[in-house]
Amino acid sequence: MPTVQNNPQLNANGELQHLLSIEGLPREILEQILVTAESFAGVTEREVKKVPLLRGKSVFNLFFEPRRAPRTTFEIAAKRLSADVINLNVAVSSQSKGESLLDRRQPVGNAGRPVRRAARLFGGALPDRAPRQAA
């Protein structure tokens, strides 16, 4: 089982910081995720399908695939939490011109501090420099 030191999803206190996979997460964190998800189950049945959890926060979605369904799903979820959503399209971004994720983050960072990052990878991985810089 991964320890706090080698699990990039956990901060120094062993708390979940980035959810990339459930693999290797402690049982307590998995139970916390399920309890939190259960508390949101009724939101889709309400007349107003939003909660103010991320009001005033920005969520930046970065996808390395052309499919729209995952991007749309993440966008709808963030908007239902009242977040401001910015979708970054790698195919038409500086990434396709060889710039790193850090290069792209600099100008975007002025728009607000992201609260969560999500990257879906299909048919490839991030460029060699990206994991070190995005961490």
C-alpha cells in the first residue's frame, strides 16, 4: 500500500489533495468519498441543481483527448458546484506547439487559482516534463 510520501494524491498529513485514482487510497478516504457523494445524490432531483460549495472558485479542466463527453461531464459537475469553469483544449493550445504545462499555467494562473485539476489521458501520456512541473 502506498505511503503518504509516495502517493501524489495525498498531502503531507495524509489527506486527499488530488483524486487521480482510487488505487492505493486508504479505506478511510474511500469511505469519505462515498459519504460525500451520497450527500450530493439528491441534488439532481431538486428544482435548482446547484450547491454553493465552489462559488467564487475556478476549476480548470485539461483534457488530452478529443472526445467531448468526459469534458462535458466534468464541466457540468463543476458548474453544479457553482464553480467558474475554464476548459483548456490541448489540440489548439500551446501544448500542441511544444510548450509545457508550466508554460500554459503561467498566463492562465492570472485568471484565478484552480481548486482542482483533472486530466484524462487516452492513447498516450503527458509529455516527459509535465508530471514534474504540474505536481
